[in-house]
Amino acid sequence: MAQVLLSLHGFHSSPASLKAKQMSSYLSEFFPDIQFICPQLPSLPEQMWAMVESVFAQHKNDQIAVMGSSLGGYLAAKAAQKYSVKTVLINPAVYPYRLLESYAGRQVHPYTGDEYQIDQNFMTQLKALEVPLLSRPEKCWVLLQKEDEVLDYRQAFNKYKQCKMSCEEGGDHSFAGFERYLPDIIKFLF
């Protein structure tokens, strides 16, 4: 059975995000047997979730763990609930359908060039992926920084209070200093 780490990036981000690069490099150097998968997520929530499910289908006989940041954290929580896998959420979005209201209208994804609409259908798809509470909170570790300029850390702090939690003063939405956690994340997930 192979070990697989699925990494889910945030809204309008890509597999080239700093956290994904740091984790990929760390695994290459210290845990080359762990397969790192960080797909470019599609723009629409239904398609994002279909991609997550396709990774689980392809690796159904493997040990999969998930890490997700921001909107990717929202998707990772859904994966944690559905597949009962170990998960690390990094400054996760809790109510992205509220946060993205200010983006309503035509969008162009900065990395893929994909054109799409953030409209009621988009929000309905996003809300359908919501997980009220994790049934296995002991399998989830939440990393938060209080100076996240995009998300109110208290939303995730309150929603995931049953989970392992690391909540730091300062920082930002990208989770400054993420590389400090790489060894402990791998130890927790595998």
C-alpha cells in the first residue's frame, strides 16, 4: 500500500503555491516514498470536488492523507469527513460562499486563464460541500494565524475546536513560516 499526500490549494491559486513547493521538496528529500499530488483545481466547486474524488478513486488501495489551505481547506474538511482520512487544514475557509460574494460576476483564473462566473449556481455548489462538524476530529490538525488578512481565524478556531489546533499570533493568510511544521505534519498524517 502506497502512501499519498493530496494537497489542495486555495481560491485562484495553483500547485506552484509556496506551501505546495515546500512540502514537495521536503518529501523528496526525507520521505521519497510518499507520493505528493497537488492538482490544479478547476474553477467550479462541483468540478473541484470531482477532482478530489477522482484522486481517492485512483488510490483506493493506498493510504491517503490530505492537506488543504484556505478554500482547499474547505475541500479537505469534506474529504476528511467522507473518507475518514487524516487531514491538515491551513487557515481554512469556513464560509467561502459568504467570502466570495464580493467576487460575484465574471472571473478569469489567474493561473489557468479559465473564464467562469461566480453566481448563485457557484454558491449553491460551494455550500453543498459544507461539512457541519467532523465526525473524527482526532484525525484533523488545524493551523491558524491570527493576522490572516483574508479570513477571520476565529471562524475556523470555533468550528474546529475539537481538533488538534495550532493558533499563532501574527502571520498572514499564506501561513508565514509554514516550513517549520513540515516534519510534524508528516508525523501526524502518516
